[in-house]
Amino acid sequence: MITDSVAVPTTVRPGRATRAERLASLSQRHGALTMLALALIAASVTFESFATAENLAGIAIQSSFVAVIALGMTFVIIGGGIDLSVGAVFALAGVLAAFGSRWGPVTALLLPLGAGALIGLVQGVLIARTGMAPFIVTLAGLLAARGLMLALTTEGAETPLVPRGSGFLGLGRGVFLGLGVPVWIAIVLCGLGAVLLRRTRYGQFLFAVGGNEDAAGLMGVPVTRVKVVTYALSGLLAALAGMLNAARLGSGVTILGVGMELDVIAAVVIGGTLLVGGAGAVGGTVCGVLILGVIQNVVNQIGTLTSSVQSVVSGAFLVVAVVAQTYLSRAGRAR
């Protein structure tokens, strides 16, 4: 009896990654952490006042608001989408929180969170149900949220203030163990987000949708539900950040949030989340947020540089991150 056989080359070892592939995987998972460590060391050596407890606490508090928004953006981008409305929702939530604080802390909490979740929910339904491009839908959401905020403040001329002595201010100005309350809130949320992304069925579904939406649907993944929940979560977190910022400033500042969505996207991408979807981690996003925070602080330390320098350096980091992602994606496909 004659049997057919197929020779397997001895140089091929199924299931084993080459040294280059392991290095590429390691770079994708820990590249942002390495860049953050180098940035911290360089800034500490260059500026004596950088590594002080007061300055580091300032970086943490400034980065906490971006981190909360970036957490939601991480989910959106992993799922293969984008959310351009987060900056406008951030500003709108701050105004609504300041208005709501006149009727007590509970209203100051629920009003902006409800508005942010509703905006994200509507966007998610439009994207998931109609197949419209996330870029277009969330751009419309940006314009709608910004327009509503200007209408509430009479075209930005009115700045709503939080009443003095309001318990709502404690959320933004309180300190616990040397760190501001917003920092602790960001830490807890990022920890819960990491668990949600890696240890729950929703996280598995999200990676599947971002990797290949059609294949995910054929495998029984509830694609529509995953998208709606993801955008609603993004809107909720953007509103939470805006509410915390209003509690810290004691007012709803109408000029905030302009271009913030670009900073958030840059932080997420620098942190290693692929723009094409299907890959990313909350830890990397936190590192990306802190990298941008360190850059901003260094620009402030120098003093003679303008804020545009920060944008140039952040853009350079973003280009490097995207180029690295492209290389790693090609390496993964080749494998």
C-alpha cells in the first residue's frame, strides 16, 4: 500500500517564535514604559526641580483627566473605531457640573455623567446600526456637544461657577496620601479597565471586533452591542473627566477641551494601541499619557519655550509610535 507523505522542513518549528518576533512583541508591549522611564531619567538629570514630590504630584493631577478620557478611547480604538467628540464632551460636562452644583453635589454628578453617556450611546447606535463611519458620526457629536455648551453659556460669555463650600469641590481639590482625589479615581478606573479588557467576555469580544468585525460576527460575537457599549463608555468617561476638572477649578470653563481629542488619541497610540484595532493595553495608554505629561512639564520648566513646542515633540513621539506599530504589524503578518 502506498501512502502519501509531506516532508516538513526541519528549520520550521510550529508554535515557536523567532528571536526577532519575540523582540518585536516585547517592544510592542513595553515600548511605552521604556520611553517613559527614559523621559523621567532625562528630565530628572536636566532639571533639579523636576523630581520633587510637589512637581511629580502636579504631573499626576494634570495627567489624571487625560488618563480617564484615554481609557475610554483605548476601548474605542481597540474595537476598530475612533471618537472625536471626547474633548467637546469634556467641556460640556464641566459646564453641566457647575450648573448642577447649584442644586447639590448629586445633581452635579448625575447631570454631566448622564449627558456624556447619552451622547456616546447615540453615537454608538448610529455607528453600529447604520454602518456610518465613526469619524463622521463622532465629528458630528463634537459639533453638537460644543454647540450645546455654547448655547448654555450664551456663546461662551458666561462662566458657571460652583458655589463656595459645595461638597462637590472635594472631588477635584481633595488630597489623599499626598495625591489628589482625581489621581486616585484615575488609578482605580484604569485598574478596573485593565481587568475589564483582559478578564471579561466583553474584552474578548472587543478584541475580536477590532481584529476582524466580519469574522467576529460569524463567530457569534454581538458586534452591535459591543460597539454601542464601547461608545457609551467613552462618552461617560469623558464626562467624568470634565466633571472632575470642574470640581478642581470651581467653574465650568468653556474654552477647555479644544483639540483634547488629538492629545488623547496620541497618548493611546504612543502607548502601543494599534490604530487599525484589535490590539492594545490599558497599561500602555497610562504610559503614553504620562509621557505627554512629562513633555508638557519639561516645556514649562524651560520657560522660554512656547506651548507649540510641546505639540511638535508630541507629534514626533506619535510618528515614531505609528512607524513602530507599522513595522510590528508587518512582522506579525509575516509570522
